[in-house]
Amino acid sequence: MNMFTTLTSLLLGFGLSGVLSAAELTITTTLQSYAGNGAYLAFYLTDANGKYQRTLWLSGSKSKYYKHLSDWARGSSLQQKEYDGLTGASVNSGATLTIKVPIDDALIDSGYLIRVDSAVEDQSAHRIDIEVPLTQLGVGVKVTGSGYIKSLSYTL
């Protein structure tokens, strides 16, 4: 094997190892049927102690309502730079939302939790409407929320 082939193989190996270390997390969430406006949802990761780590997605475009997503707002300190580009429209009653985000493989089966806070204008807010461990065993398992979220499941 010549030097060029060896060097190319090494570079490709290192390059692909970075690509292979990231999974795509797909979260599917269905809301309860309720009367009122669309729900604001904050999808985020916490460590095993419940400490905020990272925003995955925000549903709802008016940032003035983000403070009602209380655990997420406290953890993220409402840093726009932290959630910029991770927002979409609010989610209507009974609707299903599917989001896809890259996630480091090292976070899976390491004690991390997917949390969702929810709020609807002129109605109650639900801190930790749902919380599920980010594990291989949890893939495809439907979990019921305690507020506006009827169910949430994820795939890797």
C-alpha cells in the first residue's frame, strides 16, 4: 500500500468516526384535544440530576411567551443565541408534531432525560409536562404527558 492510500484511508476513517458518533433523534408528540390557542412547547435535555443541558426544539414563535415554559426558561436563561434556529409554529389542539435533531451517541444510555414544558395562552402552563430517559430501551415506547401532551415517543 502506498503512502497516499494509507493517508487517505486514515483521513476517511477519522472523518467518518465523527459522522458515526451522532444519531438522529426523532421525537413524535401528540397533543390532547383542548379548547384554545396553539401550545408552546419546549423540548430540552437535562442530565440525570435534572440540570438543563440543551434546547432541542421550541414550538411557538412569540418569545414573550417562553417565560411560561418555566423549567426550560430557568435552565436556558432565555438565551436567544442558544435556541436561535430551533423554533417552529405553536402546535394546535389534537395535532401531532414530529421533530428531528442530531444527538451525540454518548448521551444515549448515560442518564440524560428528554423533557417538555408546555403552555397555552390564557390557560395553565405545565412544567415538565413529560420527561423520558434517553435510552435504547425507550425507543418506540409511547409515554403519556401530564398536561397538554397526550403522548410522546422517540426513535434513534
